[in-house]
Amino acid sequence: MALTINVVRSVPVRAKAVAHLVTSDRIAGEDGAYDWGTLAFSGFDGKAGTTTVVTVDGVPTLLVGMGEADAVGTAEFRKAGVAIARKSKKFANITVVLDELDPDVGQLAGLSEGVALGHYEFNQLKSEAKASQLTKVSVVAAGKGVAAAINRGQIIADAVNWSRDLVNRPGGELTPAVLAKEAADMAKAGGITAQVMSPAAIKKARLGGLLGVNRGSEQEARLVRLTYTPKGKAKAHLALVGKGITFDSGGLSIKSGTGMMTMKMDMGGAAAVLGAMRAIAALAPRVKVTCICPMTDNMTGPDATRPGDVLVTRSGKTIEVLNTDAEGRLVLADGLTLACEAKPDAIVDAATLTGACVVALGNRYAGLMGNDDQLIGRIKDAADTAGELLWHLPLPDEYNTLLDSKVADIKNIGGPYAGALTAGLFLQNFVDSDIPWAHLDIAGPAFADSAGDDHPAGGTGYGVRTLLALAESLAS
């Protein structure tokens, strides 16, 4: 069900359910409204994201922990919002009371964002879905910018949730052509310029990496280019490139059955940059953004690229393909070349690129690599603002020799070790050295086996918030 988040001046007289945000400091003290001693005895200590239910004047009341008062920030408000939405599924509406907290507009946006993120469900394919009954959340607040902050949070969460929907859709349904149409429809609704390249246009553009991966598929490849142009003079030009592998079987270097089970998520990079574009169009920062998403699946058809084949990319560089399951970097090679041709001030690519990054960092952190320390710093700050986790990894020059090929300019794998780093080094070969560039390997956090603090099981929408925050920082 659709969710509305609004601002009210006080708790409605006939409120059916109320949520109070409570700091841990109050649990240790005394307050006339609650029996704090009983709460502490029951185990509720007010830590961020924890909840318990009490009855106040006959009204079911959800207490949501915020942690220590002097440490409450946007992350705690976002986490509280998620908890409220998840715990209130059987109520049509709930009113949120801030108690002694006095959040700024950024924190209020975080609360709204959390509520909408926590409300997310992907149950379109269930015949008897038990959907949340929650349709309205009212926040008791007053002051300048409060309503705008609540609206901003929901805009960001809606973009993340749209990205989650894309990742969660089955690969047999969300083909490259369908994904391209979803991107174009989103762009049209948001006032973004869209270009969708057909197979003939892709061939004419000499996108040999994309064509090479697509050879084994019965589904036609697409390449989507979106352009957001702000009103007035743009303060910077950012290019985003997203890996759009709608299903990855591994190609002739086929994955195991277990390894294929979640490979509908291999277009998570494209989902992230497209979701970011949706949010950027709605929030309108003064930065031009070019978005490029090469789209195909990676299958095992009779003319699939074979290990040992050599592809000629748009850049003119040749690639010896020794493992067809290292396909994401092949399509990104062409995407990055197109991004460089647009002459942006910075390029960021996002991709569910390597299992090696998951081995190194687990399933919560993305790997961050790049050629420019200032851009790396901006992205780290953006991730902190967005509440998304990442870790800066090196791109060691001495590992470039691992990609040397005997028959082509470069090979597409670097051996059994440092797989995330050699994949980053591979991509760097297709970026002009004078353009700041960063690579986000989101193979770990793009898809979750179980729900976490701010994401459901399945597609998480990771990267949307960080890329939006980066764009806004470039515009400031």
C-alpha cells in the first residue's frame, strides 16, 4: 500500500497508535508518563533501534530507542523510522512523538526516509501477500523547513525502493529491453533526457565489450544514456556508469547452481545509478549528471563468447577473455569509455563486480577504489551522510602485470588473488588519466539474505543514497 508521511502539530484525540522516540538516558531516570523501572526490568534500555510496547491512556504506544541523547544523529533517526514502519504493519496510521528530542531538518529527513525504507515490501509475485496495513505516518513537529525535510526523506526512500524493485524482479522478466524501458519511463516522468541504444546502434558505436557478453543470449542488448541538466548554470558535471547484467549464468564459464540463485541481482549497479538519477531529478541539485548503463544478460547460447576469444572495445583496446564469468568489467569498459567522451568533471561506476570483494569486506561494505584522492574523500563523506558502508581499497600499480595478455592488450582476469583489486585495475585501463574516477564494487551490500537495520531481504538499493549525496556535494 502507498504510504503518506506528514507533519501535525499534536497527537490526534482519537489516535489509534502512537510512537515515542526515547533516549537511553530517560530509561535510567524517572518520568511521569512511563514506568521506567518496569521498562528497564523488562530489558528495554533505549538503545538505538530497539523497541517495546506499552499502553498509555488506553492507546497502544510504541517506544523506540534512540541511544544516548548526546549521540543522537541522523543515523539514529533513520533507524527509528525503519523500526516504526516494521512494528506498525497492523495499524492503518500511527503518530510519532519526538518527546525531548529537537531534531534538525536533516535528522527529520532521516526519520522520514527510515519510515519509507522500513515500509518497503516486495510481494507483487505472491498470490496471498500479507501486506502492511500502514498507509499514514504523522510526525508531531513544528518549525521552518519541517515539512520540506519530511518530503525530502520520502523522495530519497522512494528512489531507493524503486531500485530495490528492479533488483528483486526475476531475470526472465526484467530483460535488458524491459530494464531499458523502465529507465526511460523513469526519465520521462522526472524530466530527464533519455537515449536507448538498440543492438544496431550498439554495433555501430563499436561497443565490443557489450556485444561480446551478449553473444550467448537470445535477449537483445541495450545501452541507456540519461542526462539530467539543472536549471541555471551547473556547478559540476558528474558521470555515473552502472553495470546492467540482468542475469548472470557465468556464460560458458558457467556458475554452480547455488552461485546462480541470486544472479538476478547482477544489475544492482545499474539499479543504483538509475535510482540516484530519479532522486537527483526530484531534488534538483545544480550539477549536470550523465548516466550510462550497458544492459545484457550473460548466457550460454551456441555462439556465446568462448574463453580465449578477443574482444575489441570502443576505446580500441583489445581484451582476451579467459573467464566469461568476469563479464561485468567487459560491459563497463565500453560504458566508461562513453563516459570519458562526455568530458565530465568526475566519473563513478557502480557494479556488483567481484565475489573477491565480498570475501574481503563481507556483505555490508562496498569496496571503493579510484585514481583521485579528492574524489575518494568526497565519496567517503557522501557515504557517511547517506548511512551506507564502504571501505577504501588500493589500486596497486605492481598488480597491473597480472592482467598482461600474450595475445591482446589486456586479459579480463588477473589470477586467483586480489580479485577485487585487479578488477579495479582492469577498469582503470578504460578511464582517461586526467579525469577523476572512482569504482564502487557493491557485490556484497547490493543484495541481502535477510533483513538488516535499514534494508529488507533481497535487493537493498545500496548506492542510491551515496550517489545522491555525492551529486549534492558537487553542486554545493
